[in-house]
Amino acid sequence: MKVTNLIVWAWISWIVLAQKLAESGEDVLIIERRKHIGWNCYDYYDENWILVHQYWPHIFHTNYEDVWKYVNKFTEFINYQHKVLWFIDWKFAPIPFNFESLYILISLEYAKEIEKTLLKYYSYNSRVSILELKEKAKEVWDNNLKFIANYVFEKIFKNYTIKQWWIKPEEIDLEVLKRVPILISKDWRYFQDKYQWMPKYWYTKMFETMLNNPRIKILLNTDYKEVINQIEYKKMFYTWPIDYFFNYKYWKLEYRKTLYKFEAVDKKEFQPVAVVNYPNDYEFTRITEFKHFYKNSPTYNIKKTVICKEYPWIWKIEAYPVLNEKNLTIFKKYKFEAKKLKNIYFIWRLAEYRYYNMDQAIKNVLDFFNSIYN
Ligand code: UDP
């Protein structure tokens, strides 16, 4: 079989690329190992017409104007501001840690003092990572700052990170912890991006619309290695883990794997917001209740809801690259090999061994497409 562009895996980046290539007149074959498109972004309506994200919760948020403009061509969106709570010492407090969390978790008088202290070192509305805050506390010898840095680290980051990654927070790439900053404000939103929306219908429908072009063919339920010898391609765009591509010649890269355990609950609502994190209690890291994404849905008021508990310690789905020194060293060797291949392109989280949000994945591909084809 002859094809101009062979795409391995129907993940969001490659769906965008397939759409752009087909729009510019080229033919595309996508080979997908799973039985559906969209990879971990896949969502569907269950028997009660509740929209469920099969893997983990996906909330669309971006500051990139071009990405926002692009996705709007394929779906309408509804406004959704993501709110997440922590379950700490039997209380619920907003995450990222902010002044609201401070007053819920710490006694009133001391919270007032801590607020003043934080504002002495940081301007209102700034964002600080937990490791930066700990460093600062050491540097300035301020007991209040030291207390809050330790409190947030111990209660919020330490056990969650060990649970999620099986390594200490100090050993993980700083970028991972920076994803959840400490907010020097009352801002309770999980993301601070300009655009925060959910597709009006569902992500999979948006992807189907993107792929709705006769120049695009999709082969589901197929590992590319089973058929690659029968395909003649001009360019290949690869997104399966890079170590698998090179038959693990430099050793296997580690990925954190997660089990998603779904439960149907006979209640209108299980928890106050879409996501609650459990840093210190239970074996799961967080519970998502999908209904909260679509409060205006006709099924919102029914006495049924679906929740999903995430267990990071069980083998199931390759979800996150483990960004520590050992893995990054192995990855560099694969990257060097990959660069030598002229007509094969590696992009995205598992191929690039990076931690990408959806909008970054789209942005990368839009920039990549413009650099190659314009
Ligand atoms: N994290 C934490 N406590 C939390 C939430 C996050 O320690 O309550 C740390 C943890 O190491 C996690 C990282 O911050 O892996 C990034 O969190 P995020 O919620 O962005 O992870 P994702 O949604 O990508 O799983």
C-alpha cells in the first residue's frame, strides 16, 4: 500500500496534523492501536447520558490565540472554570493553594499572619512553585514563611508525589511540580489561562469533525509494527513511545501507569466539584465526577452520577513520562538516533518524553506544520 503521510496513533497532535495535511491536499493514513481515536482524550456518553472521559479528566485551557482560533473551527465550546479541591485533614480546600485554602486549613489568627508574610515577599497575584517557596524560606530565615512552606510541602505535595511517581518531590523535574503553583491571591481557579472551555458536545466528536475528509483513512485496532512492512510512505509521523520504536535498544523508558476505576453512584452529586485530590489518604490520588463539566446538561439533575478514582500504582495505561535524571539520559540517546531519520518525525508526550497539555500539543503541531509546509 502506498501513502504520502503515515501517522502512527490518533492522538490529538496527529489528528490536528492529519487535518492540516488533508486540507492542503495530501493523503493520510492513521494507524491506531486502540479501538477508538483521540487516545487518552477519548470520551463517550454512558447509558445514563452522562459524558465520561475514559482516561483522565481533560479540560481545555489555553493562552495561545492561534490554538483557540483553530479549535473553534471544529466545535462550539461552553464556558467552564475548573475548580479542584484538596481533601486535607478531613477538610476540603481549594487547589492551587491560595489565600482561601489558607483560611480553611489554618487557624484564623495565624492565617492572617501568614497572609501578611506571603505578601511581604511576593506581590499580590504572583505564582510560586513549592520548591521555590521552600528555598525562599531557607534564604530569608522567616519562621512564618518556613511554616507555610513546610505545611504545603508536607500536606499537599510530598505524599501525592510519592503516590503518583514513586519518587520524592526533590527528584522529579521541577516543571512537573510547577504545574500546580501556590497562588498569592484568592484566585481559586485551577488554571489561570485566558480561555477555559469544554467542547459543547464531546472531544471525540470534535476529533471526528477534524478527520472528516476523504483524504484521511484510519486503521483502528492495529499496532503499526504488524503492518509497517506492507506500507510504502513518504513521511511518517510517530507518537508511540520512542523506546518502542527503537526496540528498546538503550533500555526501557519508565512511564507512570494509571488505573481508572469507574463507579456509578445513585446520587445527583457525589462531590462539590469535578475533581477532588487526596494527597495523604487512600490509595487513589484523585476522584473525578464528570457531571460537573456540563452543569447545563439535561441529565445533570438525574439521581445518577459517575465517578472515577485514579490509582497510579497499578499497571494499566502508559500515561506519564517519569522525568528524572536516569530516564532523561536514556531519552537523549533515543533522541539522537531519531534525529538521524530524515523522513520520520517524532512529536508529542510519549515520543518526545515530555509532559504536554492539550493546547501545547496542538500548538506544537500547528507550528511544526507551518515550519515544514509554509
Ligand atoms: N501534585 C501534588 N499534589 C496535588 C496535585 C499535584 O503533589 O494535589 C504534584 C504531583 O507531583 C503531580 C504534579 O504536581 O504529579 C502535577 O499535577 P497535575 O494535577 O498537573 O497532574 P496531571 O493532571 O497531569 O495528572
